[in-house]
Amino acid sequence: GGTVAAKFGPSDLLTALLALDAQVVCYQAGRQSLSAYLGQAQPRDIITEIVLPPSTGRAALQQVRNEYADFAVLNTAVCRDERGWRVAVGGRPGVAALCRQAMQALAQGASAQEAAASAAAELTFGSNMRASAAYRKTICPVLVRRAIEEVQA
């Protein structure tokens, strides 16, 4: 839970939990969606539990790394279950975020390619020592499309 509490940008775990619609239980603030938790200023609270809702869906994680043991340059997670589609992208280098336009496009029957392009268009990307913002924006639709296709297979 350390990468969740710290809202660690390149965390693969955080991106996957966001796509799986996880909830966090904080000592003071109580239970809330991970998405809501990530949208708040850094709270001075303790995460006591991470809850994954029961699901019969499928999920996939895609990532690009410069080295095997390095942090991801960009990571994506896609889940489709009885609650619908969820698409998350992390390592931008900001904290992982849901791609709501891409999720809505998939719910309306858009192709994997269209939804992936929508995901890249709605997010902002930054540069750091691992990759430039332009590179991240270029690889984002590829990773999202691959994850969607893996879930659809």
C-alpha cells in the first residue's frame, strides 16, 4: 500500500488497482474509491485496507520500461466487467488517472483504436529522465489499444 498512500506516479500497482475499481479505507476518512482518493490533496491519514470488489471480468496491464527493473515509462491497465469498462494510465509521470472519455467510447461500441486515441488525447504527459512527454503521448494509444484487445480476446 505504500505506493498507493504516496500516490507514486510510476506505480504499476496503482494503475492496476485503479482499473480494477479498488477502494481504500483510511483510518480517519473511512472508505472511498481509489479514484476519489487520488484526486484529493495528500491527506495526513493512514490507509488501513485496500478493497477489490468481486468481479467476473477480465483485465490487462501493458507497460514500457527502459530496463527490466526500472520504473515504467508509461503503464496502462484496462478492465471490463459487469460494471463496464475502466481504462487507467500511469507513469505520465503524474499519478495514474482514469481515461473517462475512452471508457465512455468503449461503452458506446468504439473500436480499441478509437478508444486508445481518445485516452491519449484526454491526458497530459510530462517529461523526466526516463522519457519525454512527446514519447509518452506517442506510446499511450499503442499500450491502451493492446490492453483493450487483450481484454476483448
